[in-house]
Amino acid sequence: MKAYTVSGPGESVEEMELPTPELKGREVLVNITHTGVCHSDVHMQEGYFDLGAAGKLPVTASGVEYPAVFGHEIVGTVKAVGPDSSLQPGDQQYIVFPWIGCGECQACREDRENYCPRPRNLSVALKGGYAHEAWVPDEKYLIELGDLDPAWGATLACSGVTSYSAVNKVLPRGDEDIVAVIGAGGVGLMAVAMLKALGHKQIAAVDVSDENLESAKQLGATITFNSRVENPLEGLLEATGKKIAAAIDFVNNAGTASMALGALQKGGKLVSVGLFGGEHTYPTSLLALQVFTIEGNFVGSLPELKELVELAKTNDLPKLPIEEKPLTVENINSSLEALAAGKSRGRTVLVA
């Protein structure tokens, strides 16, 4: 099968023919129609995650084997199935849940596969969506797309479920409570839209791009703040007029994490999502005295994605800007380069 692979850390994507797997059990071979481009793919292509003073965590520690096929926002049709599958090949489109666990640990048994200590995520341990076909280990990871736009539906598998899971970690809040979304890229914009759709009133969007902030305002942000200033914390508090109840940090570097903690009101919560790297220090006594909560968020679970898809089918969720391009080597490389340079607005979805 045709795939677009990376041969090693820092290498560009190139076309390669890979063997088509023989299917058994409830395995499914998906014919990919749409695949999204995510910033985590930039980190995967670089070959490491920045841990600040702790060094660099190589992606091979997460199970990546080269040649690697990245891409995890997948929509497609069923091309072939294993002998025990109840699905049939056809034209019906499905969203593929990519955050697949080992299937045996307690987290997997509790449908929290994104917490699995031995994950088999598509685009990491398993070949991903920068290809014309994808092998999926069980039909349960396919969710019917229905009448949803397939390009937008693809983004629900990562940016959508990530923002949905992160937003659910800070809601419900009172009508006067401000929730700040730090980083108004594709995932951050989805979080703004999600907060709006779930009825939250006070949404502050923080970014270094006025264009991104204008998009956030159109999606429901009631406060916008460009943090490219000398004192971002002081500027954020001036923009909000008071301390904030919660922050969801889709950047999560030293500067944004410090700004978020400094802006929290007593009992506030910081949800750390981004993988931009770095570290920060904070007085440990203040964590207790201010009753702060810091919680990490890694994508979302299969039940959460199903909830999100149903929410999207029954509600007119605001949609972030999406640019569709043909699925080619050139477009994969240029899209990843644009993300790395901070030039991408909204999401890019590649169409086979």
C-alpha cells in the first residue's frame, strides 16, 4: 500500500510502498479519504519532545519505529475486514479513533486507553494516516461519520477530542468565572468553540497572533489578549479585569505556564495540554495556600470521542477554519513546515 514515511528523526516525508497486512479477528483495513495535519506530527518528525532541563525524550521511547507513518486524524471507508468483524466494505465513512491502548491494563479495561502505559497509537507505534490505507486492530475504533463534513470530522479525532477532554476538566463553572484558552491555534480554537457550545459565558483567548485572536472572537471568545508584551501576566490580568478561574494551556512552555499560574484565582485550575516544551518553577507553598490544581491532558478516550461526535451531529458546533489539500508528499511536507513556523491558521486536512 502507498504510504508517506519518515526514515528517521528530522527527515522529510517521502513516498514508500508498504506491504498490505493480512487481516484476522476484528481487524479492519481503512481506505483513507481524509487525514488531518497536527502539530504533534511536527514533534514526531523532529524525533523528540523537549523536556527542558531533563533533556529530550526521543519518540522511539513511545514506540515509534522507522520508517514511520505519522498522521492520526483519519476519516475513511472500510476496504477489508477480518473474519470476525461485523462490518462490511463499502462507501460509508468512519472517523478512526487513534489513541489505542494495549487492551489488557486497568486503564484499557476502563475505556481510558489514552492513559495506557503501553499504548499502540496510530501514527506512533502503529502506522498512521499519511497513507492511502490504515490498519486498525479492532472495528470498535471506527465511529460512523454520518452527515458530518469529513474534513471537519477528521479533526475531531485529535484536536476535537483533545479540546473536549480538556474543557470537561475545567467545567462546569459559574457564569462570572473566566476560563482562559492559551494558544489559539487549531486545537485552542476548537476549545474556544467547545466552551461556547457547552454554554460557558466568559472565555478569554490568549495568543501572539492578532489573526488567531480574531478567529477566536468569531468562535465565541469574549476576551482576547495578545501576550507578545513585556509583562504577559500583567497584561492578561488587565485584559480580564480580575483573576481567572481556570486556564487550558495549549502551548505549555515556561512562559505560558507561569503566566497561567500567576493569573489563577484561589481554587483555580490549570490544565496543561501543549507539548512545546520547557519548564518553570513555582513556590510549592502557594499551591497549597491557593488550593491550585494542575492537571495534564493527553488527547481523549474512545467514549469521549463518541460523545463529541454525537454532540457534533446534534448541535451546530462552531467550526474552525479548515484548508483542504490533496494528499501528496509535497503537501504533507509544506503543511508540517507551516505548522513548525507558526504560519498555519486553523487546520489543514489532506484529501486522498
